[in-house]
Amino acid sequence: MIKWIKKLLSICFTWSVKRTCGRYKGKLKVNKFSRVTSKTFLGNNIHFNGMKIYGCGEVHIGDNFHYGMECQMITQIHNYEGKAIPYDSTYICKDILIEENVWLGNRVLVLGGVVIGEGAIIQAGSVVVKDIPKYAIAGGHPAEVFSYRDIQHYIQLKNEGKFH
């Protein structure tokens, strides 16, 4: 009975994201309630487990994107250099680009203006405030690169089409 309820919820959550996002290319699976904007553009083979995307900027997510629970992407900040203190009623919008084959751990926060390169892995609990290069393994607050994937192995798996 529980499996049937989880399956039904996943179907409803997936439908909601498909209806709300700007575009999706192919396979999309949403296991937990997720929030996206109409400026969210999704590749193929995307797995959501409770993603929350907020703001006025665009979010582009490449193919084979996976992540842990309770991740967020925020694409806007209050205008702190506007006509009032501490901020005025306008926003600064910044886009986010997540390239293909990226994996985020649980509770990762990605802020606007960031590019996460192909094949990167972001450690659970990290806050990404600047670009992360291809194949990097990064973590912390703010996220810093501390290692890299075995690029030869990564490319071999990619060429063989071995995607989760």
C-alpha cells in the first residue's frame, strides 16, 4: 500500500513540475514536493527529491541531474544599493547554469550567478556562491573545490552511456 501511495505522489509531483517549468527535454522524476519557476529549463533524466527554485532569474539544468533532499536554488536578491535601507522594493536577478551529469548532496544551496560545470559533485550542506569547474568535487560554506573526479573514468562511462 505504501509503495502505491509513493508512486501516486511521485506522478502528481512530476506533473506539477512539468506544468510549471519553462521546458523539459525528456525523462523527469520528482519523488518529493518540488517548486520550480517558469524560468526553469530542464534537460533529460532529471531526478528531483524536494528541490525549491525561487527568484526571477533563469535556471538551466543539464541532462542526468541528480541531487539529495531539500536543495534550493535562489536566483534573486534584494537591491541593497537602491532607494532605501537596508534594501528597496526591487530585485537583482541572476541566472544559474547547471551543466550535465551534476550531482548535489542533501541540503545544497545554489545562489544566482553561478555555473556548476559538467560532472561536478557538490557535498551535502554546501552553499555554492561561485562557479565550480567541470569534474570538480566541492563542498563547504562557501563551497570550495577539494578534489576532482577521475576524468578518464568519467569520460569512459559517459561514452558508454552509463547514466543512473
